[in-house]
Amino acid sequence: MTGSHSRRRNLIDGYGFIAPALIIIAVFVIFPALRLVYLSFFDANIMGRTIFAGLDNYRDLVKNRDFFRSFTVTLKFMASVVVFQTILAFIGALIVQSGRKMSSVVRTIFFIPVIISFVVVGYLWKGLYNHDYGLINSVIVAFQGSRQGFLNDPTQALFSLIITCIWKSWPYFMMIFIAGLNEIPGELYESAEIDGASALRKLWNITIPMLRRTILFILLITTMDSVVKVFTPVFVMTNGGPRGSTDLLVHYAWRMAFRFGDVGYASAVMVVVFIFLIAVGTIQIKIGERHEQ
């Protein structure tokens, strides 16, 4: 009886400790997600009107060219950010890790963009990209180059936005890589040096294999961030323009909901976004598990 009472008591204490987190997740994650799915089946507007529409929103979505344009833009943005941000974070971690005497100072300098609000970062880079008085164009002109449109040019706007988002976030993932590098036993490198392994061979045969889980984690988080957490820079810097060249799905859904008042259609867009993320995440996990076998 005493053992049973003790287990029951521990169970109650355990649920008591996690209850606040569960409540927060339920209120701010689970309920909004369920509400989103619910609204996607209704002809709902921002004023609160809801009329059951079945799959009409999804049919409209499939027929809408703007949705497919936005989806294509999002794919380009996601692929670029995931690849280049991960590579940059990995290289940065290797550089910082190799210079341990300066690592604390360098880490602090590198980490500054992470702690700055994305609103501030957006306005900062918007000023740097400015066609008339931006610093980047001033440097280009100083070297006898021609001014670039950057955010005003449909062919350059998405690339400019990608650079800004990578600059803002890559130091955070660099720190995760550094934590992973610190967990690799030094004996492995010592044995490789005794065998005469070059730095490149140690990187390929020791560092990267030992960081597989870290790399998978970073790829998953970066993928989600590059699809979901990009509304602020788009809204601040381009507002989806010019000519829809930076109209990512989250901004497209916001525009449909709050400018055109079609909450049901916008909800359907976001449901598709979450299904897409689940599919991509599942593929990444499967590939990661296959390489570990």
C-alpha cells in the first residue's frame, strides 16, 4: 500500500509540474490549430460570420494561381535558407571552435543579430538596401557600379530577403553546432591523427557523422522557421512585393484574411502549409534514420 501510495503521489506531483506547460500549449497551440482546421471548412469573414462551405475553400485554393505562385516562392525561399544557413552555421561553428582563445568574444559578436527584434532587423536592412541612400548602393557606386533595385526589383527582392533572414538567424544555429562539436570525444580525433588522417578526412569521417542528429535537428527547425516564422520580415521589408515576388505563404494567408476578409480561405491555406511541413519533416527524419543504420 505504501509503495502504491508513493507511486500515486509521484504521479500527481509529476502532472502538477507539467500542468502549466500543458495548459499553455493547449491554449496557444492546440486550440488555435483545431480552430484553424475548423474555419477552413467555413465561409468565414473577419467580422465573425461563419457559413459551412465544406471543401469549397480547398477547391478555390487549388484553382488559384496566386496560391501556386506563393507556394513556389515559399519553396525557393525555404530551400535557399535551409541550405545556405545550415552550411554557414556549420562553417562558423568550426571556425569559432578552432579558435578557442577568441571564441567567447566571437560568439558574443556573432550572436548579436539573434537578440535583435526582427522588426528592427527588417527596417535596418530595408535602409541598407535603399536605392537612393542605402549603404550597399553607396558602396557599389563608389566602386563605379550601378545602383541596384534590391527590394524594388522583382528579380532581386527574394534573394535580398533571404540574405536578411540568414544574417538574422544563422548565429543561433551556429551555437547549436558548437554544442554538438563539444560532445564529440577528443579521442576520436587523436586516433585519426595517429593514423595520419588529414583535416578533411577527419571532418568527413568523424565530425559530420557524429553531428548527424544535430544536423537533422537544425534542418527540421530551419525548415519550419523558413516557412512559418517569416511574416515579420516580409511585412516590414516588402509587403509581399514587388509583383508578388516575396509573397510567401504566411503573408499570402494574412493578406487573404485581413485585407480581403476571407478567413476561411486563409485558414485552408495555413492547413496546407502545416500538412506540407509535416510531410517535409517526415521525409527529413526518414532520411536521417536511414543514414544512421
